[in-house]
Amino acid sequence: MKKITLIGFLLIISTSTFSQNADSLSVEILNGEYWWAGLSSEGHNTPYDAQSTATHDLWGYNGGNQAQPILLSTKGRLIWSENPIKYSFNNGTITISSRDGKIDFVETGNNLPAAYYYAVENYFPPNGKIPAKKLFTHPQYNTWIELMYDQNEKDILEYAQNIIDNGYPPGVLMIDDNWQYDYGVWDFSPRKFKDPKGMITKLHAMGFQIMLWVCPFVSADSEEFRYLAKEGMLLLDPQEKQEILWANTMNKAAIVRWWNGASALLDLSNPKSQEWFKSQLNYLVDEYGVDGFKFDAGDANFYTNGVVSYKTVTPNDHTAFFAEIGLDYPLNEYRASWKMAGLPLAQRLRDKEHKWADLQKLIPDVMSQSMMGYTYTCPDMIGGGEYQSFLKTETIDEELVVRSAQVHALMPMMQFSVAPWRVLSEENAKICLEAAKLHTQMGDLFLKLAREAAKTGDPIVKPMAFVYPDGGYETVKDQFMLGDSILVAPVVKKGGYKRNVILPKGRWKGDDGKIVKGGSIIEIDVPLERIPYYTKID
């Protein structure tokens, strides 16, 4: 039965009662209406309009990145469900359905900010906290591209020293996968680290804060696996029982295929598993002085295929359980999230390839994160996170690395991995260094905007249609607003030494110091060393 409630000028339609049943809804797209939807990895395909065709089912799927059961309209309308939804855009109609739970359809105000702030207030209010300050104020450096699966004490110290020697400001240093003894055995490998505590002490003295890569997987031939299986802290196969016993347990742990093999999975719906995992992380903090963690994986698709857990929950809920662990560690990073908007978690875009088409996705995908309520964002690794692209220096596009660094420079966070001083000419490496210095110079602004977001939910990176809802800027994907007063227009096309910039009405001061009158489209020169941005002065 359809339920309609009027609250002042606010119309809320819920297409079911509060019983936990499947629900569905159909919405006609209005003339000139655009919609953002709940997958950050699809941000470059949004906003959708009456001509768009797209279908996504969020049950057991997060697109390898942040997900949220929400759709937001430029006409002040929004759709929300507490459970995963399937949505389709086709022939000017949106159809939305859920396997379980009601769907809210809300009409409030008449523009994108009205819909967004309603969602913030009612569905994901901020809690007043932000992730660790240094994530915003300084560049981040990830050891993945340079070391890949050979994470070791000697080369990590050398990478850090090279950062300093090449003039880069020390920030957060992320030690990536394969520092550990094994998956689920969260201690430094003695084969690769002679003195991990001494290493971290040296890195701290250089000015770095240290993060370690972790995941919810457990290698099936480890002592920890046998303990966790015995104590019922792993996800189980659908059969639940095994015929042949091992490690004194009757439970058969599910073995899940992922990008680095086949492993068991922690059942984080079990408070006992959460406590065990946190104890492993706290040991690393207390014993070695680790400052925080890069939480990788946790994607909803790993929890499908009927795995049995302590609580009866959706696959997406398992993603949320993993993300909640990070709330105990202000220095954190996530790539996969579900319904964690408003919370102090750093959200990175999924790995992009080293190609211009993927560079062009950074701005709209980060804007998509923002419209989903994920405000503390990082646009992947500079130049792309696919390590195979950097195995041969002759295949590296130097211009792409430089322009990627420039996109990062005026985002809330920027993250290096491939070493610019290794893969770029001296001249281009210097341009990347200047981008890093600009980000550091703007650090106080990023921190100010983050703290404001923690109070109000206000996005840091905004589509132009958010700040200027009547300007007709819905389809602008190669420039963005930083807060309400800085318009950023980086180059995302190869050979783009000129570009058009759309300036709303008012007077703007450019990065070159020139005052420009807005209300028009201007063509500017953008040599490789320039990052165009404009500050509104009235």
C-alpha cells in the first residue's frame, strides 16, 4: 500500500508499510532534471537525465568503490532506502526496487542542495569528527607502485629518503600489501624487516605518519586460520558442516577467490571477530608505533554465494562492518564502503589505469562521492594505481602523470605512489613537486573545509550545479568547486595547452593573478606547468 505524508512543503512517499518486505517505485524524470546515483565508480556516467539508459543492482555490489542507496535530483527530489536497491533509467523513467525494506521518495525544495541537505539531516548526519589532519594538509605516499609485492625495510626507508631528498613535504606514508607475515597474520615478515620498530622510528623522525595495508582475508594454511575457524570467527560455506574435521572444529570456513588468491574471510558480523581484528591492529600500534591503516577489500561481492555468517545480513552489511573498524583509527583509508557517509573515513577512488580516459574520470567520480555524502575523498594514486603500467618507463606518459598530479593538487587529498623523480624528466618532475607544494600551501583550507563538513555535511568538492543550481552546469565534468568560492579547472586531455573555463557571474581572481569577469566561457592558455583555478572575490 502506498503511504503519503505531508510535512509542510515536504512530500514523503513510502511505497510500503514498515514491514520488511520487498518494495518498488517508479518515478518519471522531469523536464531538465538530472540525477546523481549511488555508485562512485559510475560518477563519470552521471548525472542521468531523461535520455539516459543505465541499470545497477547494489545488492552484493559496490562497483569496487563507495556505494550508497541514494539517488539525488537537481529538482529537489531524492530516493533512499536503508537496504540495497536496484535502479534503472530508461525512456525517461526511473524504476527502483529492493529485495527487502521500504524505499523513500522525497520531494523537498527545488534544487540539488535541497535534496542533498535533506539526505544529510535524515539519513547520514555527520558526527563532528574528521580523519587524521595530515591526510588533508600534506601529500600521501604509497609504496605500492615502487615496491609492489616486495615490501621491505631497506627499500621503504630508501623511498622515504628519496621523498625528502627530492624536496617533497613528508606526509602520510602507506606501506602496502605484503609487509605482513601472511594474510590474517598481522605482524611484520622477519624475512623482509630486521627491525620494523626501528624503521618506523626513523620514518617518524623524517616527519612521516605510517599506515599499514590490511584486509579481512585469512590465509587458510596459517595457525591463525585454525584458531579463528575453531572459535567460529570466519564465514562459513553454505553447507555449514564438513565431513572431514580439522583443528577440532565442525565448521567449514568458506574459501573466497580474490585478486591475490583464495582465502578465508573474517566474519565481522560477529562481535568476537571484530574484537580479534582490532586486537591485531592495536598490537601493531602499541608494539611498533604504527599510526593507522589502509583498509583494503571488504567489497560486497566477496560476501555473496550464500556464505553463512553470525548474523543474517546482506552482503553490503559486511562491507559496512569492515568500514566501521576504521572509526577507531583516525588515520585510515577505504576504497570500498557502504552507507558510511558522514563518518570520518578517508575514501579513495578505486584504482585507475594509466590512460587519459581514466584521468578524465577523476573529477566526476569524486563529485559523485560528494553527492553520496562521502566528503573526505582522495582521487586514486597519481598517474593511476595499476602497477603494470609502470613496469617499463618507456610506456609511461609523462604528460599524463603531471596532469594527474595537478588534478590531485586541489582535491582534499593527493596521493603519490610512482616516484616522479624516477619516471619523469627533471623538468616534469619539478612540475609534480610544485603541485605537491601547492597542495601543502592549501592545507589549512582543506582542513577548514573538512571541519565544516564534519559539522554540516557540506561537500568539499562540489559539482558546479551544487553551488550554482540555476546556472545550467549539470553536465560540467572537467571542472569543480572547492568549497563555495574556488573554481578549479585542471587539464585532463593530452596536449591540452588551451582550454575553455566556464565562469559563473561575478568577479574571479585567477591563479595567474588576473581579475576576470564571470558570466561567460573564457579560453585560457594552460602550459604544462599551470593548474588553472579561480577565486571568487565578489
